Amino acid sequence: MSDKEKKITIETGDSGKGTTELPASANTEELEERALSVFSSDRNEDITALVLCLLTAFLVLLFTKWLV
């Protein structure tokens, strides 16, 4: 088998429930950066959602206090 045909098998998913085959020549650093950027964007979305929820709760409490 030549170097181009060699494959690397890595475990993916929760607790290694899946596997992915990559060519041996794959740029693993680029793949790691892409994976980390996905986690980073999810974290940013979570923080944004938390801030919006807190702001909404504050406004609801503020206006209900004024209405009573």
C-alpha cells in the first residue's frame, strides 16, 4: 500500500461510539483548528443566549414592579 492509500482511523463521537478514516497525508492541525473553532462559536452563542435571557428577565421584573 502506498503512502497515499494509507488511512488513519480515529475515534469520534461520545465515548468513541464512532470512527472516522482519514488519509495518512491529512493535515491534522487544520482539522483540529476547525474543530476548536466550532466549539468556540458554540460557546459564543451560549453566552449570547444567556445574556439575552438575563436581560429579558430583568426587563420583565422591572416592568411588573412598575405595574403593581
